[in-house]
Amino acid sequence: MRWPLLALLSLSGFIIVVASSIGQSIDFVPPVEFGLFAVLPITYYVGIGLMALSMTLGLNSKNEACFFMQALLLYLGIWGARFLFTANPTIWDSYMHYFSSLRMIETGTTIGEGIFSYSANYPGFFLLGATYGLMAQPDVLTFLQYWPMFALSVTTLSMYLFVRTYLNKVDGRIALLVILLGNVWLAYHYSPQSLGLAMGLLVFVFLEKKGFYWLILALAAFTYVTISHPTTGFFIMLALIGRQLLVLYRNMRTKGVKRCSGVRRPTPAARSAGWWTGIQARRSRPCTRHRVRAGA
């Protein structure tokens, strides 16, 4: 099937999904087995079905841009249902985090006490939100309601680039669909983790490219993760160490042990990340303990 028809089919399905949300303002989801999906209109599933059909027919299409658009629209349609059909942002974290960004706009400072100390120790994401809020001055509820659609799009792009970097065309497409459709653990509401995974994956995508320009982009993405979301930064550091060990092992196999026996000193980026995570951000520990106790 030709890619223009596949694109039209996916786009038609997404338009049906969006149209089915017009006039819908769900304030309460009954405690039923499928939650929100049990109360959505039948037209929503018609749109999802069209996008799924288009994705199935175009799994072996030669047009990469069309495949990415199909995956993106299907992902937005499924995981964006909460934000399309509910009346207001449903996760309280969104309000708390945006309050920290508003504090930056109003006073130019961060809050270093209690549960708000997160923004004082990892200000990257909040500074990004404050910059946008200062320049665009959006309606708060509208911004928080539709921020997840932006985060979903960025995450889909980073996942696509990641699998295409390490896998061939067919395996990469299958892996992308498995990740997207099985992705039930990520948070897309206004929070540091909404962009954490996306930036973390881009670090590896940029590192696999050759050239100084790509190295700068990798350092920028890694810096953002380090000063924005400590959990993602920790796992990215472990993954980078594992990647470097694999590269060293491969070089030892090809060049010999003697020529690869030297161990380089930690790069300035690694030292800076370790300093920020281990020393500068230690003030966030009371916040972490507070959340653990509250969850318990």
C-alpha cells in the first residue's frame, strides 16, 4: 500500500479521536476494570482502529517519515486520551511542579525547603518551564492540560531515533512498537521525568554520531538530564559506563591489550555530573525522605 494512503488513513483516525473528545469533559472516572477507557465514546475506538490498521498495513513500507508519523499519531491517540477527555490536569504533581516554575518567574529564585526543594537542587526542567511561561504567558490550566502531548511527541521521536541507531529497519520498527504500546511506566504530565527519558536516549543517539557538533549535543543533553532528573541521570551514567566498557572490550579485541591498556581520566562532564549528583544535590535528600514516608 502506498505511503500517501497510509498517512491519510492514520491522519483520519487521529482526527476522529480528537473530534470525539470535543464536548467531553470527564470529571470522574468510575472504579471499573478499564478505568477511563471504559467510558470513552465508541468513535474514539473507531479512530484508534483506523490508526492501528494503517500501522499494520504499513509495517514494511519504505517511507520512514510515514512510519514515524503513524507511530506518533497512534501513541498520541492512546496515551493522550487522559489529557484529551478529562476536564482538568488529573495529576497533582503538575500543579506542584509548575508552582516552582512560577516562583522562578515571580521572584527569580527557587524554593529550597520541603517538597519544593527539588527545584532548588535540580533546576533545569523548572527553568525551562519558567522561560516558556515568561515568554508565552499561557493559561496555566490549558498549558498543564496539553503539555503531555508535547512530552509524548518528544519521547516518541527520541525512542525512534534510539532504535534506528542500534537496530536495522525491520527490528527497529518492531522494537519501537513494543516500547510504545507497552510503555505504562512513564509520566508525561508537567514534571522533570516527562522529558528525562527522551533526553537520556538522545545522549546515546548523539554519541554514536561522529563529529564535534554531535559531541556538543550529547554533552548538552547529558547536562540537562544531570540538572533536571536525578533518577534518569543515575541510570544514564551507569549505561554510559557500560557502553564505554563495551567499546574498550571491542578495541582490545581488534587492536590488542597493550594498545588499549591505558585508562583515561574522567572527562569534565563526568566529573561535573558526579559533583552535582553527589554533593550539590544532597540537599534534596530531605525531600526524598519526605516522599518515601508519605508514600509508605
